[in-house]
Amino acid sequence: MEAKKNTVEKICEMQTALDILGGKWTFLIIYALLDGKKRFKELERAVTGINTRMLVKELKNLEDHQILTRTAFATVPPTVEYSLTDKGRDLEATMKYLYKWTKDWM
Amino acid sequence: MEAKKNTVEKICEMQTALDILGGKWTFLIIYALLDGKKRFKELERAVTGINTRMLVKELKNLEDHQILTRTAFATVPPTVEYSLTDKGRDLEATMKYLYKWTKDWM
DNA sequence: CCGCATCCAGGATGATACTG
DNA sequence: CAGTATCATCCTGGATGCGG
């Protein structure tokens, strides 16, 4: 028989995840990347209201945690593409249900 | 044929939801209440690391948005119970997948 | 013009002490 | 027990600068 985890233990585990995902813009950035890779500027336009500084910061955070990958091209003007890793894409179900809730209740 | 919403529009919708749910502790509080109503002190113990001030604030925020209900009893010492509304309980699927992701990747 | 780094002011958060 | 009040600290937002 398995030792079933109680709520407190589960919350502690989710806390480590929310340390990464819990930023004000994190979910929206990931959601924006679900339908494919995007450039920095595209993300800035997609995530309405975010500012450059926070976008840089969140992207770096998500890259550090292997949720997305950054690819830079030495073009003029510079081109940087961001796309989700498997780990990041695995949040699709969570996002889908969060969006469903939004439509149902907001 | 329906006018299919694009990503930007969906993000804007989700933004209103995340204004409510996006707090640092919000998801954890809701998760703690998924298995039934809890008293203030029980929540404080369940959500490890939170402090009184933030718990009060988040609970008020979630109550204002009809995600949970607050019931006070005029006992000594005072008793206050918090429990999810239908709106709040509808986040269960989102939470479940978020926890699954946590277990899979953290 | 794009992708970012830096600087500064205001708001959010955390720790602690106190009340009914 | 269930909060309030207070203050130090961290984080966010907006403006600006700069190399490529």
C-alpha cells in the first residue's frame, strides 16, 4: 500500500513549481508560445501590457528552468527566437483548463 | 464558420483571470481548500511559508471574486471557515494538471 | 529598428508586535 | 483564534541608453 501524500506535502511540492511559474507574466508567456516559436518582439506584442524589462527577466527565468529555449541569430536587426521545451509544452493541459475556466467564469 | 479567437485575444482574457489568481499564494490557497473547508489557522499551517498578513489579504481578494466564501462563528475563541464556491471548485482540473506537471518535472 | 541592460520611484511582500 | 498595524525590504514598471 502506498503512502498517500497529504495536502500539505502536495502544496510544498507545488510551491517549488510556482516559484518558477508564479510570476505575474509567466503563464501568459508560456501560453503565447504554445502555438509555436516567437521572436522577442512578437512576444512583447502578444502579451499585452508587459514591458521590455519584465519580458527579458521572465524569459531568462524560464530558460534557466528549461521551460523554453532561446536561439539568437547574428542578423541585422538582431533576431532571437523563443520556443517551448517538452517540459514547457507539458503545461498545455494546465493552460487549456485555465483558459476554459476563464471563459466560463469571467 | 465561427470567428476563431487568436492567441492575443485569449491572452487578454486570461489576463483578467490571472489578475485574480496570479498572486504568489493564490493557487496554493485554492489547492488547500479543494479537499474541503478549512479554518484560518488550518490554512496558515497548510500553506507553508505564508504569513498572516498575506493570507488575510489573499482570502479577502478571493472572497471578493466569489472564489471562496467566508463564514464566521461568534464563538470564543473565534472560528472562521473558508470554503470554495462552485467557481473556485471549477479550478480543480487546472490544479490537478499543475500538480501532475510538478510531479513529472520537479 | 531589435534585443537587451541600467537606473529610479512606487507598490507589493515579509517579519514582528499587538488587539478583541 | 482570527485578524490589524507598522516598518524594512524586495520586486515591478517606466524611462532611457546602447551595441549590432
